[in-house]
Amino acid sequence: MGVTLISIAVIMESYTETTHENKIRVAYFPNINHAVPIIGMEKGIFENQIGNNTVIEPVLFDAGPQVIESLFAGSIDIAYVGPGPAINGFLKSENHNVKILSGVASGGASFIVHPNSKINSVADFGGKRIAAPQIGNTQDISLRSYLSENGLKPAEKGGSVTVLNLANSDIYTLFAKGDIDAAWVPEPTATILVQQLDGKRLFHEEELWPEDRFASVLLIAREEYVNQNPDLINKWLEANQQTIDWINSNPEQTRITFIEFMKKETGKSLSSGLIDESLSNLEFTSDPIVSSIHTFAKRADSLGYLGRHGYSLDGIFFDKNSNSQLQEVLVNDKT
């Protein structure tokens, strides 16, 4: 019996206060793409950097749009999400209050074909049932854009491809039953479908991007919280970079720590080989790969996800010069 990656969504109460001087509430996902917050928390890197005067409250989610809703509600302060939700949050927040602080990861998504589905290229997508996580999330944007770029439409737009937006755990279940033909999913779900259910990796998403790089995970925050807690955010960013460096230097220990985390949070074990392959499909970097964020925005706009009145990403990156106490907020921003 294969191991199912259990989706974790935490339903939180809405808080009325906007500033938490002794608490920082951070959102991330229980998947390998989010190894930076997972490893940083599990190894105590964030705790050591932040100090004993601030409580770190981790909150686990399953999809980016849920995180943005919680940011709007003031239920979380900072978050690790994909570029799709980050862009959407920036454009829809009051006064563009959601800002990108740093890059976190590149890559880590693949298109996986069911062993009984005769899909060898995009020419075979017609009439197929293809899954992706929650509508508006990064993989959903990539899938729907890929269809459009290849002259295809989802069924709800009069096309021949049925797009199903499901939690990763549900994608696993339907894939196992043979009820979907393929899925555009992040790690480790992509490798789970390959190793446990004999799926075929038709392509890694990074193969579709210039220089095989695109932002898949970003660190974002409410600008109000950053302005009110500059020293705390600066320490968090330092710990974020320390964790990235540690992961890149310690792949074996990263794998062990992630497996222990998943067993603790889901009660399930993932094999070393599965995690090693998943990690090999990712690049952990604080570079937000700015060009890819603009590409995601253009794609989301073409899909109608950004409203009908156009969009501008001016100000999406937090301006480190707007607060003299905050240093190195945006690492490697070339804009």
C-alpha cells in the first residue's frame, strides 16, 4: 500500500489585533518544496535567530489561496507560498499590503501521467482528465497556461480537457483509482505518483522556463506587520538564508529531518529514495527570480484571475529603503 500525503489545513480564529510584538505566526505547507520553513523550524534555526522573547507559531496549510485569506484576516503574519497566490494577494489586498520579502525555492513541480493513459505529449491531452491543486495556485496557473499556449481549453471554457482542482491527497487517491489521466503537482506528490503508482514524469516544469529556473516558493508578509516589527523580520530573513545554506550543504540530514517531520505531522513514513529524488528536483535559493514572477502575473491575468481592469506589480517587493531598521529584506532583487 502506497503512502498517501495527507493534506493539512488549519482553520484558525480571526484576530482583531494587527500587531503581535511577542509572537510571529508563520504559514507553510507540509511538502518538500517548503523545506526551508520546515527544516528551519525543526532544526531550531529560526528559534535561535529570533530569540526567547518571541513565540513562533507555525500554521500548516494545503494551498496558497487559503494562506492569502488568512493574511487578509490578520490570522497570520508571514507566509511561504507560490507566486500565484503571492501576486493575487498583493493585487487584492487593501493598499497592496501583501509584499514579497525573499525567494525560497525554484522548480519542484512536474506533469505526471497515469500508466494507463496514452499521453506522450501535449497533442494527447484532448479528452483527458488532468488534476492540479486549488484553483489559482501556482500549478493550476501553469497547467491552464500550458493548455492555452498549445491551443487547448478546459471543459468549462468549451474545450476538451477536464481540469480538476483537488487537494494533493485527493489527487493521489484518484490517480490510484485510475480516475484521472495526469496531474500537474509539486514535490513530493509528483515523485510519490511516480514511485508508488507507476506514474510517468512527462516533464519537469522548469524545463519550460528560461534557464530552467522559476520561483516556486516565496516568502511574503503583511507590509503593516513588517513595518511594525522590522528587527524581527530582519532576524527572520537572516534565519531564512541560514536555512537555505544549511539545506544546500546538508542534503542527507535534510532528508532525515523532513521524513521525521512528515511522520510526526501525518503519521506516515516516506522513503529515503523518494525524498532524495524530490530534493533533486528543487533548487533552494533566496533569489525571487523576478522575471518568472512577472510571467506568472501575465499568465494569471490572461486566465482572468486578476480581475478585468489590468494590473501592475509596482511595489510587490518590499522596499528595504522604506524602513532604515530593516536591512537585506529582498535578497538579489535585480529590479
